[in-house]
Amino acid sequence: MFKKFDEKENVSNCIQLKTSVIKGIKSQLLDQFPEIESWLNHIMPKKDPVKIVRCHEHIEILTVNGELLFFRQREGPFYPTLRLLHKYPFILPHQQVDKGAIKFVLSGANIMCPGLTSPGAKLYPAESDTVVVSFLSLMICKNWLSAHTFSTFYREKVNKGIGIENVHYLNDGLWHMKTYK
């Protein structure tokens, strides 16, 4: 999503949100990430201006005081930025891949099932189509398969294809976009 993202070319406009819209977004964030309930007022203080930065390909980035907090595509689920996740690492469930996948993850590749089932990988409980963070907060991902799907049968018989889709990773275009005023 952000592999070739450039702020100068991809940002189309920025609008300040009304209080009613902010309340709706906060409600959606609480539904999606229940762990941030006690921290949401620290992340999005009431008096600070909240803006949406609209980009090409229907991407919206939620900012507070210019700090990039969450993003989404086509009215889909919100994803926290890696910068926010480094401040609040408990927001998302974690998944760990084996060491052989690190260089591919850092270049924006999806995580394949063998990287999740080999020794050195740790698969924690998470449902499919949920937002997860992979390998020491290096990338924000979308789980394709639930932990239940990775049963003994699946590991032995199938074990191929995409296990986790990469959405935002360290050193992509969004990472280099520090703030937006």
C-alpha cells in the first residue's frame, strides 16, 4: 500500500474534522482496538485538532497535531502507524516469523505460511481478517488465516500461500512521512 508512497505526489487534500465525526472515529477505534480505551484520550486529546489527510487510491490518514496516527483504505478498518505502535505496543496482537523471513519483511513482502510454521516462528491466537503486528513491530499486517487454521493438519498437508498480508512496514513511504501539517 505504501511501498511507492510519496507525500508530494500522493496526498490530495487535508480536512479538519468536526467533533461529531471525531466521536464516531473514536467509537470505531474502540470497537476495533479495545485495548486502547484507557489510552485514547492520550492518543487523541479532546482539544487538539484532528485532521484526515486524503491520498490517492482512497487512502485516509488520521492525524492529531500533525502526528500520523491511523490510516485506512476505502472505509475499511483502521490500522495504527508503526510510529504510534512503537509508543503503544500493546494495541495489536503480535505474530513472529522465523529469521529467514526478516529481510523479505523489511522489503515489504507478505508473510508466507511456511514462515509462520517453521521453528523460530511463534503464532499467537488471532482471528482471520484482524490487524496484527509482526516481528518486533517491523510491520503492520492483516491476518489472512486464523491461528485455529494453522492446526496440525494444515501444517503437515498444505503449508503454502500467504499467511499474513503486509500493509505498512518499516522504511516504507508512510514511515518516511514524519508529520503532516
